[in-house]
Amino acid sequence: MTQLGHLAQKTHTAIGDLLLTEVPVGTVPIPDYRTVADAHLSSPSVNLLNSIYICERWQDWYRRYAINNGHEPLAFVGSLTTNTNLQTAAALVFCPTRVERGHAQAMDNLDRRAFDAGRGR
């Protein structure tokens, strides 16, 4: 691998970006909630952008999977606002997904056991 390739790898930068005459401006492709009152940040980190792009790919994959398998859109998507009461929002989301209380509690217990196992308990 060339020196340029090593530099690109170490800095998480595309090789092509290293050859540009001006630094590319990184923009966050979603609302940026990392600051209070939309205060300006110089640029998003490579790790933040990579995380966003990975999540977008997963969302796109699942959307295509759901459509191809005949899943209907969930009615609550897009129906909530920041003014929606928490209990109301939970009821809207909880029921359509058919997650039963016992199943949710079992998943919480499994999560707690996995967390405890990771801490060496």
C-alpha cells in the first residue's frame, strides 16, 4: 500500500479527498441535534457521518424488505409531535407492533442479564 493509502486509512479519508485542492465540506444529512439551539459546529466527525450512513443503509434495506414481504406501513409513523404526551405515544407505538407485555419484560430481563454478564457478574 502506498503512503497515500496509509494516510487515507489512518485518517478515515477517501484517497480522492486527499488529492483535492480544497477541503470538502462535510454536512450532516439529517437534523443536527448535537448542540443547543443549532449552534454551529465546524464539521461532523468521520465517525458520526459513517454511523449516519450505515443507519440510512439499514433503514433502506429494511424498507425494501418490508415492502417485498407485504408489510403494511405502521399508522403511527409521522403522527407524533414533540407535544405528544409520553403515555399516548407509548400506547400508539406499543400496540401496533404486537409486542406483548410479557415479551417486553422478558426482553428487558435478557438485556439486564447480558449487561451484567458483560460486567463480569
